[in-house]
Amino acid sequence: MATVPAGRDKYRSFLDDEADSVQWRRGGPPTYDVVNQLFEQGRTKEWEEGSLEETVQNAIKTWAMELSHKVRLQDFKSINHEKFNLIVNGREGLKGEEALKMGSYNALLKNSLPKEFQYYKADEESFESSHEAFRSAFPRGFAWEVIHVYSGPPLIAFKFRHWGIFEGPFKGHAPTGEKVELYGIATVKVDEGLKVEEVEVYYDPAQLFGGLLKGAPISISSSPTQDASACPFHSRS
């Protein structure tokens, strides 16, 4: 649960550290100015600097940044590489390399529904296509905040809120301009060095897709520049 140093982003650690040796997906560290503004304008809590709530919030933002933007697990500084495990809605856990390969959206949205009932088919999405889908839907990013912390280290339990403004197309659905949000509960287990060993998340994906699928279907003929089949937690959270 690293403390964020002064630098280019006040909510995320390690964006400046060893920039030359870290392999970034887009050639360099990401910029979070736009989603930080969305976060500051839309958050429901403003935690005191140095509080447990702020520390947890920034630590999760840091982990999400690393998962979305670093190419190699060896460059992650927020996790215990040997023990890391990601569990979502009670499914079998994903080790670090598995989560990195899938990407945060696919890892969080994978489900066991029959294919014909899946509103998002994580098995058919690549890391890049999944991030492009949500980057398209939420041009200002997908903001994230801690609502409440129930317990401190080594097993941290908290409630969170995730939200964005649906201003771009998503999987053949036109944007509504409305806020889309979801709530969930998570636990994070950390080691003696406060590096994350396990993340366990519980939430209802229908809260997210209820807002995204609300948009009117986009007709290919009426929107020749938009491929409805290809139009797209970029985890700008």
C-alpha cells in the first residue's frame, strides 16, 4: 500500500520511478489529468490526507494503473509477484501473469453465463480490444473512489464506487450522455511490506451494462464511419 510521492500524479505511485527501465504499453507512462478531473468533480468522499481511506484509494489506483499500462509483471511495484491472486465474484483466482495477459476489463467482466446471454464476451476480447471498448464509451475515463474502509492491514475490506459519463459508442450502442456507475465490495490482503498478495472483488456487472446497453443501437448504414461490431476497469480509474 505504497504512499504516493510528489510527482506527476497525486493519486498514483511509480509513474516517475525508473521510467527508462519500465516497459509501458504506449511507450511511456500514462497521463491521468482528464480522469482525475472527473474524479474530483464527481467523488462523494474527500478523504483526509494520510488517512487509511486515502491510502487504500491511492494504492488501488496505483495497482490498476500498473495492470493497465505496464507490459511486464516484473515492473509492478504494488504487488507481491509470487503470491498475487485476483478473485472476482467468487470465480477461480487469476495469478499475476494471467491477469496481465487478460487485462483488467476482461478479468473483471468474465462470467459463466451461456454465450447467448453474455452482454460482454470476455473470452472473445483481447487486452487491447477490451480497453478500447471502454475508452470509446468513457472518453473522460472511468473514475474510481473508496466509499468506506471497514478494516485495515493486513486484510483490508472496503466499499467502492466506479463511474463514467457515457459519451462515446459502446459495442454498437450510441452514447446517452448519462452517468453510468456501479458499487462493489472488495478485500485486499497485503504482506509485511504492504505489497498486495490477493484482491477479492464482488460487484454486479449489470449495474455497468444496464447503463451502456441503454443506448440506442447504431445502424451501420446510418453511421458509415462506425463499425457496430468493432466499436468499442483504458483503466483510467
